[in-house]
Amino acid sequence: MSKTAPDRVPLTAARGNNRGMRRLTVALAALATFAIAGPAQAATKAINIYASGFSPKTVTITEGDTVTWTNRDTANHQVLATKGQFVSPILHQGQSFSFTFRAASTYNYEDELHPKLTGTIKVNGLPPSLTLTASQPIVTAGDMITLSGFVSNKRAGEQVTIYYQPYPQPSLIQRATVLTTTDGVYSFIVSPGVLTTYQASWKGAFATPTTVQVMPRLVLGRSNGWVVHVYAGRSMAGRIVQFQRWSALTGQWVTLKRVQLDRSSSARFSLRLPKGLNKLRLTMSVNQAGAGYLGVVGPTINWRQR
């Protein structure tokens, strides 16, 4: 497992959420073209047995495929691998025998009852493939999550390349190269600062992309008044945060003040609260968070006003 610095890239705010989301849809659709499907469904190849021999005599298949021999002759036949990997019962006219090949290799075989009749099965290995998942699909900016997966040959020491695409970047950016461990497993720690799509590749194969959505981090504190700060992968200057108090009388959160953030994504203000215990929080709507972010409700804090 590797630990990395946050995935933060300077970004320019989109001109409105509708346009931003359209650009996001196009970007993700383009990224999807990198995904290579997993191995195809296993196939079955047919070989007929005649008095003159096997037809076809040589067959090429992929690991996991099945071969079915059918006796089309009036005489009996029996299929036997020369190294003993498979053997059929005696096949009478019209009877069949099937065998699934689980390992890539070349298999020579013959007719046990008619040794002059021979054939060959060439089994190719499966094309490379890999998986990719994120430990959490939604995070708060600054949180660390783990990307993980495994490669199809399940071997240790294989090199997997990790890519990322933070919104609204138009293309993938190479992030790191990691090595697989036991059973071909790999992992990598990231800290997305904005909506980010991750991708992994190995031996020319690409995993299905995984996207992590991000909420800004809202921090509320006290220092000669109330202090608000919003952490994200870009500046939140000019955005609005709502300062709310829980009302036991109405049973709902009431907005006491709409606070505009300065160039440092912060704000300071004074507000007199009712005496006694106050439950407070910050919220930021999806419209104020902007394209590439989800709306967020900050943690509840207790403040006793004297």
C-alpha cells in the first residue's frame, strides 16, 4: 500500500452549474472509451470424429473454452490426451464428449482405439484484465480513500499504473505506478479535492473507471467572533455558507446568517446567540459549492452562550 499527497490541481470555476455539468458528462463519456471489457464469455468448439480422422484436426481456443468431440462414424472411438490431461469414454455413433481447458498450453491427443488418428488443441491465455474500486464513493475534501483491485494473472510484482482526472480536466493524468502483492492485489491511497475519476491500466488493459464525488469541508470556530473556513480543491471566494441553529421550538434548523467567503475561502462575523446551549452547524448548497462538488452539511457543534 502506498500513501500519497492530496490530489489537488488548480481549477477554474465553471460559468454556472448547468454548463459545468454538461462538460462533466462529456468528459466522463470520453473517459469511458478507455475501459476495456473483461474476458469474453467462454466458447465451445465442435470437433467431429470420422473414419478418416478428427475434423478439424487442429483447433485454437482461449483458456476457459470447451471442446466437444462427437462421433460421426459407425465405428467406436475414444479421445485420449497424449499426456493424460483428459480421456473420454468409448464413444458410440452419435455420442459426444466435452472437456473444458483451464490452462494455456498445446494439447496433443489421439484416438485410443485408432492411434493413427491424432489432433491438437492450442489454448491461448486469457487477455489481461484488472479491476478497480474506491473504498468510498463520496468523501469530504481532504479525506483519504483507498483505490484497490487485482490483475487477472493474480501474480505479485506486476506493475499497475494509476491515473486520475479531476473535474474539469479534459484527460487522464498519470498519478503513480504500484506493484501488485499476493494474488495480484494492488492498492493506492488518494485524497481527492474535487470530483475525480480514477483509472488503472496493466499490460495494455484498462479497468472500468471509478468516480469519487467530493463535498467541501466546512469548519466553524471561534476567535474574536465566529470564524468560518471552507476547504476544497479550489478557491471558494464569493460563495455563500449558511450559519444555522437548531430550534427546539420548531423542530428544525433555522438559518441565522448567510456568510460570504473572502479570497481565502474564509469569513469572520459576530452574532449574538440566545443564552444557554446552542446547537450550531454550517451548510453549503450544491449551487454554492459549484460544479464538481456536492452540497454539504457540516458537523453539529455545541456552544453555550452566557
